[in-house]
Amino acid sequence: MYYQPLTSATKPWKLCAVYPHLKDSYWLSINYGMVEHAKALGVQLKVLEAGGYPNLDKQKRQLMDCRDWGADAIILGTVDSQAYKGKLSQYTGNIPVFATINSLDVSDEDSAKNVVARVGIDWYEMGCKAGQFLAKHHPRGSGIVNVALLPGPLQRGGTKPVVQGFLDAVANSDINIVTTLWADNSKELQRNLIQQLFATGHDIDYIVGGAVATEVAISELRANHMADEIKLVSTYLSHGVYRGLLRDKILFAPTDKMAQQAMLSVDQAVRYLEKKPLQRDLAPIVEGLTPTHLPKAVIAESLSPAEFRPVFSVGAP
């Protein structure tokens, strides 16, 4: 995707960003992308995080905190695509809202009026890329291979389209899905699932999972002396998945370039406030990564540097 970001802003606009959480490297990388671009433009950025997807009430309060702070624009990573239907302005007032990363339903009049623009890929494509990688290696007639699917939390907005994309991509191949196990994206819960998987005695050739499941699987396979028998594919990128790709422990992961998406959201907001030309629906190109294909530019558009820690305020007087 070619996009020319702004290099400066005409004034220190007040942007308020609200995330579902900052618990993993995915949202940490989004934080990094926003912070860097806010600094580059010379605008203020206030960051709030809800602490997890179940915490809708907390996120609603945070939107009101943005309003009370006097935000010029709100960048919303929603905890739930349907949560604000018909009532977004109750929390945001007349402040323009920019949907980021997570899909936000804007089919109602209130949201349509208040959500100015969005940045985000279709998570179906992430699952599809992972499925296409396996389908290419195991076309129909090449011999059945068994896959255990560990997509992450059942309730999380992006998980179902990931699974659907994966299933559609492998439909005409020799991929056989023997089990699908769901749990929240904590290392402990995902480790439990993998141990449960081994205990059932399924004959497994691949584990396909979210980043947390895939990261945990590396150490579990090693501990159980199964690293040569079971291969790993991740449905999205994280710092741990990147290390796994570098070390040849993970065969494939798509990236939706989260640091770039974060930059785009800040850029959209400032463009809107300064009445500059604005693309209202932006999505980077999803790129597949393998141990032999890890372009530096793509990694820089995806992940925060290893030493980066969460930043909650930029340019505050």
C-alpha cells in the first residue's frame, strides 16, 4: 500500500486513543506506531486501555474521559463491534471518532454520523493466508495431514473470521482438522489446551493457532520431544512469533502491519482536523512471512522495537 503520511501538524491537536488492552505485543506495537507518529507530528496523545475484551463498561467510561479531557478526536479500538450501536455519541459527544484495528458496526445513524474513518484489515484474510500456505503444501491427493486449530478466545471479534478464512482456504486440500480448542489469549490457558491436546493422543501434524498458542507450543513441543513431529503455523504476528520464524520453529505467519495501522489512524485524525485530503477506509496489505521471507521493512511496519514499553501520554503540557 502506498500512502504518504503527514510530516507535521498545524497545531498540537489533542488525540485520545482507547484500546481494548495493552496485554500483548500486538497492542504494544499499535501503541508504538501511534506514539511515534504523534511525536513526529507534534500532536498530543492520551492513551487509555480497558484491560481486556470483557470490560465494555470500563471502555465506555474511558470514552467519557476522552471527552472530559477535551479531545479533538478519539481513536477507538473497540472491545465489541456491536457495543456502541445507536449510542456512541452518548459517550463521545460530538467528537469525531476514528475506528482502528477492530471492526466497529456503523450501520446505525448515530455511529454513521460520528465515526469519520477507519483503519483495519479483514481478519478473514489472515486466516485465509495461513490456510493457503498449508493447502499449497498439501494439495488434494497428496496425503491427509491432521491439524489442531487453537484460534484463541471464542468471543473475541477477530477470531471467528480467522477460522472461517482458514477453513475456506483448506476446503479443497488434504488438510484434516481433527480438533478446535478455544481459550483466552493467556499463556497459561493456551498451555493447558496444548497439554490437553497431547493427552488425547490425537495424531497431529500441525498446530495452527493464534500468536500466544503458537509461542507456547514451541516450548511444549520441545519439552515433550515432539518438535520434529508437529509443525507450527500462526494466524498473526507477535514478537514471539517473529523469534520463532527467525529460529525456524514456526513455518508461517501473516502480518497485518499493526504499527503501520496505528500510524495511519493518527494520520487520518490529524488530516480530518486540518481539513486535508482523507482516505476514509484504510488497510495495509497483509503479507505472509516465513523463515526465509522476513523483510526488514515489513517487520518495522509490524512490531515495536524490543526495548519499547507502553506510553500513555505524548506532548502533554
